Amino acid sequence: MIEKIQNYIQEVIFEFKKVSWPPWEELKGSTIVVLALTAFFAVLLFVTDFILSRLMSLVLGA
């Protein structure tokens, strides 16, 4: 069992060495884009949900 774990770890390290890691500036830029889009869609969903819930309240008279 220990040999299997050691073999697995060695294979993981070997595969990590083959990965093409992006430069730091590119990574920062991509992270900012992801965070900005996530915030945008969160606000968009909130506004849509708020408007639809108000409309449903008006329609159902609650």
C-alpha cells in the first residue's frame, strides 16, 4: 500500500513538471476578469430575482 502511494506521488510530481504555468501577470489579469464577471453576474441575478419577486407579489396580491 505504501508503495502505491509513493508511486502515485512520484507520478503526480512528474506530471506537474510537464504543466505549462502562466506568467504571474497573465494569472493576475485572468483572476481579475473572473472576479469581475462573477460580481457582475451576482448583481445581475440579484436584480432579476428582486424584480421578478416584486412582480409575482403584485400578480398574486400578497
